[in-house]
Amino acid sequence: MTDLKQTATVRDKIEGCWLGKAVGGTLGQTFEGLTGPLNADYYHPVPEEMVPNDDLDLQVLYACVLSEQQTPVVDRHVLAEAWRDHVEFPWNEYGVGMRNLAEGLQPPHTGSFDNWFTAGEGAAIRSELWACLAPGNPDLAAAYAYEDACFDHAGDGIYAAQFLARLQSLAFIESDPDTLIDGALAGIPADSGITSVVTDTRRWVRENTDWHAVRELIMAAYGSDDFTDVRPNTGFVILGWLMGSTFSERICITNNCGEDCDSSTASIGALLGILDPSSIEDKWLTPIGNDLVLNKEITGITPPETLNGFTDLVLDLQRRLNSEGPAAVSEAFDAGAHGIAVQIAHFSTEWGSWADRDNSELPPVGSTPPKLEFLPAQLPGTWVRMPSTSFESRLLMLHYRMDARGRDQVRLMLNSTEDYRIWLDGDYLHGAQGSNSMFPAPHMAPVGQFIDFTISAGVHDLLVAIKKPPAGRDVAEWVLALVEMPSTLWIENAFRP
């Protein structure tokens, strides 16, 4: 590899990274979560400064925390403490990672345990810092990225962060796309979903002249209910880069693929900014300026005031780290010790009247719960996938013990594929039909599958009746969450009184 001696060039590329990141995040945030294809060609609305984005916020936090260390070390436990002390984002894998940390788990288990969002975009979008701290050293950049990503991800959620960190690190010393992609893929498992989507996307771009056609192929092969799924969104980064010819064209293609397009567009913007800082047209830079703007959910730090200042901070941190890698860590973990104790009963209303059931077969809305004989059982966590063969009758009743841990305004979410009814301390609380899609994020739970209410202190009895999956669906899936309001942060050990 080329030895990096031209510090000014490296600085330009790091600043280009943050400018491209800010441009892409500002463009994409308006369209986040929309299904593509879209047709945006500029900011909407046109901003007067960069729009704050967690993609950049968390990297600023990490850099500030590491820079305060006498001898900086990129370590998963240091980064986890940064989440505990400074982050109030409740979203998706962020919320699960912080809940797991509050319940006594440590990374990598905060990311891998009881986490529906292991393959979310949340770590892939934090990859640039690690590349900028290890320019031209993709192995080191990927090692840093792992220490970060394992806090709230596993599997492809980690591999995507490592792939992008390697790609961006190599972009400091190489410009040929195939060389860059091959070098980035060399450090992640060949049988991973990220390797698959990147390889497929590169091939599809060669075989097609219209990005819309490639987007459809990506979605057909890798699309999911989760618009933040890192597999299609990584494909969109590669698609925009390879199919476009200018900065504007490339970020607009990626953005217009839709899905988690503030994240994917920020990622492609950052990559392009490293490859060629001068490629970012003034029309994108003028509206956002150079001020560094963070979300209010990042607390307790004093960040640099500008992207220039952040670039200087990263350069100083790079110097102080001196290419020192993280120490290897091996930690035992017993997932069974973190299960949730419940009582369980199987029942049916098929011999009952309309007073005992509605057309779902479940007890009617507003009814009292049936008298049942329960047996002790344990669930793996808040996320359960139960085979239909485990339903001994047409309906299942679960008895949870629930404690809001001093919070009084709460949200209870049951994102479930099946119809359900819920009672709190014997009184009917909530019910819903099953959801056609799973997206168990309490801050944006599927409509009808949550309820906000005031809860008294102490331990409560929660009964949940769930209908057996119909023929053709082999598994009932649900995620049960109790979160505080209005923050929608998970309440730790809510079902382990």
C-alpha cells in the first residue's frame, strides 16, 4: 500500500468525508423510510445549515470521548459507556443496545442478545470515523469498526460496518472501484449477506444501464419489512457509486432508491468526499455551511463548533492512537440466564358463546380474562419466535410480571404477527389484530400495536393471549416492550421483577 506522507492531502480527504456525510444526511433525511424509487434532485427543503443526523452525531461523540483519554484506546467497553453516559436516542437497535447494557450485559452481547434489529443500518453509518483514524489501513479500520458495531449489532449489521470502514480506509490511497470493493470484501465473510449484496449489485450494474432496474433487483433479492435493513441499503450505496458519474448524480441515485436513504446517502457522500473532496459541488455545500450541528439527544460533551474543527480533532486523535489496535477479548455468555420467566397456559374458546370470544376466537375486547391453570416456563427474551407446533391448543396465554421501575408514563408495545389481547391486573388493557409486517421499534410501533397509559408503582400482572398462527404460517413472532414516555427509551428489566 502507498505510504501516507502527505498530511495536507489526508486532512482534505477527512474534511471531505465529513462534508459529504453532512450533505448526504441533509438530503436524505426528508425522504427517510419512503419506498423508492424517488425523484429528488436537490435538498427539500433547502436548509440554512446542516441537518443534525445520528450518523454523524455518534461519531462526534466517540471522537470527543476518546480524545479525553490520557492514552486513547478504541475499546468496546469505552464506547458502550459513551452510550450510557451521553446518548438518549431510543431508536431500533440503539434502544435495544442501551437496554441490554442497563440490564448488565456487555458488548458484544448487548448487540447480539434479544435484538430484532441486529442487521440495522445503525453501525454501518458510523464507519467513517474508523476509516479516518486508520487511513490506508483497512484491517485496523475494520477492527475499530467491530468494537463499535458489536454494541448494538450482530452478523450482517457488523459486517456492513466493517466493509464500509475498509472501503473508506482504502479510499485514502486508491481510487479504482473494483480494487476498492475487492479490498473491502476481503475482510468480511464470503458467505455473508453483505458480500452477497455487494457482489450482486456490482454484477447487476455491469448488466444494466438503468439504476431503476438494478434497484428492483436489489429489493427483490434483499428487501425486507425493515427499511433500515443494512443489506439493501448497502447495495444502494454501491449502486449510486458505480452507476453515477458525478457527486450529484451518485448521491441522488442512492437517495432515490428510498428505504433508509438518509443513512445510505450519507454513506455514499462520505465515500465520495474521501475519494475526491473537490467533487462535491458548491450547490450542495453552500446551504449547509461548516457549522457542526448535533441532535439534542447527544448530551454532556463539548463538540467542535465546525466540521473544520472536527477534522482537526480526528487528525489529532489519529496521531495519538498511532495505529494501535484494540485488544482481543473473549467473554463467556449464558443467554439462558437472561431469559424471562413467565407462566403459560393453552386454551380454546371453540365451545364458547359470543360472550367468550369474538371472530378472532380470542376473548372479546373489554372482557375479563378466562380462568386458566398455568405452568412455569421461560421465554428467551422480549423477542419470541414460537413454532405453531408449540401451541397445544388454538390460543396461548402468557402471564408476565411487569415493573415500570419508577416510571409512571409508559408505552406498552406488542408487535405481533398474530391477533392478541392484553389484561393488566385483571382489567382489559389492549388488543390488536396481527401485523403483516414486523418493525418492533417502540418509538414508531406499527399502528394499533401499542398503548400509552399511566402505571402505578410496583409489580403488575400482565396477561397476553395470542392466537395460534393460521395454516401456511409456521411461526408466531412477537416483541413485547415497555418504554418510558415521552422518550420511548426501553425500561430495563421491565419483565424481570
